[in-house]
Amino acid sequence: MGDCGSCGTGGGPYSEGLELIEFVYNAHGGGVRNMPLPNGGLEAKCKGCGEKFVLATFVGKCPKCGGVHAVSPPRCDDPANIQFAGVGYKLPED
């Protein structure tokens, strides 16, 4: 997916926190957010409640508390790159 910095949605694929979540959610007209991550996803630990889960798509939620997490396509090979939107953040579709 290369450099998405020209998508015009703010931030970029190397942003952090809420800025990254919003960037990935909106990237390519929303076409990236629900795409499956390579290799079945990334093992994650919710940065809100501590629950372990698998981030299976580029934007996903903790099954326990609903905390929103995301990773960008160029950084999706390492769980350390998963970003957290913050406590209480809700996706626009919620």
C-alpha cells in the first residue's frame, strides 16, 4: 500500500495514538480499516484494560472493553506498532 501520506486524512502511516487510528480508519476511503492483517493478525494487549486479544484487521476493538486499536499497513508486522485511540474513544460507526 506504500506511502499513504497523500490521502489527505491527516496524520500518516507513522502517526501515533488517536491520530493513527483516525488515519487508518479513513485511509483509501475507509477501504483499509476492515482488511485482514497478514498472517492471521497480531497478538495484542489492550492498552485500556489489559485484555489479550488478536488484532485481526487494521482497525479493531478489544473484545472486553471495546478499546479501539489500529496498526498501519507499512507497520503491521510488529505488535509494538499497534496504537490505542484512548479510553472512551468510539468509532464513528458505533
